[in-house]
Amino acid sequence: MSSRLSSLPVTPNAAGLVFSFAAALATFLGGLFVTAAGEKYRVSVKYFMAIGAGFLLAVVFFEVVPRTVSELGESFTLWFLGGYLLIHLVEHTWVEHFHFGEEVHREEVISTRSGPVASIGLTIHAFFDGFSITAASQFSLMVGALMFVAIALHKLPEGFTVASLNLAAGRSQKTALGWAGLLGVATLLGALVSGFLNAYPAEILAFSGGVALYVAASDLMPEVNRLHGIKTPVSVFLGVLFFYLTERFLHFVLGH
């Protein structure tokens, strides 16, 4: 089942960069939607988050954990928990106020300082997105593709978030869109850094799995749970189903 891409006409680093570039574009597109269309897409972005949460959870537990546990043994826990705790520390140190979605609630007051501070926190978050995509690509093309889809699904809400944060803090549309672009750059930077660590694919993938679990369980799911009704929880299950169908498709295409 495991593949190191040695027999395919693409290197792991190249695959990770291509996937990360596409994810970066999704972030910029999310920012563009906010600056150009206002609240028009506000409801639909929540469904992206719900589907992305289900897909990302499935990637972690059906792909990352089984593959890395078998290679790392007892050291798996150290790497996996380390990734989870690091992103927890980063978000609760840098991010003072943000939700995945548009921050345009009139009852919430966002200071001119908290907007940029939270944006910096999201930039660090975006760095780990690119890091995780390339780490997964180093391990196998299929895992890399699955990680890309999982992360791309929440990159659009991420672009919504950073742009709307800055608009709510009184920044211009140009500045808001610029922050969305900066998140895209951070994603690519994370991919490059991960590529330099290609001598430890299983360790880095386990670490990235911990990061991905935190994003899915602690960032995306709480936002999904804020919404009432049956559509968003059903969307989480649809995300898991989407993962299964995507995995079957990749198995067919890649011949694994």
C-alpha cells in the first residue's frame, strides 16, 4: 500500500509544491469572495468547513495514523502529540480572536490591533497547512493528494476569515485581500520547509497528522457546531464519504 513515488514521473517535493500552490489559490479566492461579494457566500462557507472537517478527520484516522504507527512504533505518539500540542500553543499564543468564517457580526467589536494579530496567527496556521501537504506527499502520492483535498476544503474559509477580520477591524479591501495572499505565501513556505526534511517522512507525517487533528477537531468542528439544524452535521458525514470515494478513485488511478 505504501508508495515512495520512486516509480512515478514526479518527485515528492514537486507534488507537494503543486498541491500547496493550489491550496494557496483557494485561500486567495476566499479572500476575494469576501472583498468582492460581502455576505453573499457566508452560508456556503460553513458547509465547506463541515465537509472539510469530516474529510480531514478521515485522512488522519484512516491514512496518517495507520501508516505512521506501523513505521514508527512507540515513537509515533511523541511525534503525533507534538504536532497537536504545537499548533495548540501557536493558536492560543498568537490568535486573540478569530473564527473560520466571516467576522462581520455587528455585535462583536474587533479592534484595529486584534485584526492583524489574528491574521499573523492564521499565517502561521497556513504555514503548517503547506507543511502537512508536502509531508504527506513525501510519504506517498496518494496520502499527499488526500491531505491536499482535506486542507483545500478549509482554505476557502481561511481566506474568508483573514479578509473579513481585517475588514471588521477597519482595514481597506486591498489590505484584506493582501492578507489572504500572504496566507497563500505562508502555505508555500511551509511546503518548502517540509521538503527540506524529506529524510524523515514518517516522523514528519505523524507530526503533521497531529496538526491536522487539531485543525479538524479544535478549529473546524467548533465552528460547525455553532450552527443549528441538520445540514451541517450531515455535511461532516458527507466529508467522510467524500474521503472514501476520493481514496477509492486514487487507488484506481495510481494502481495501489
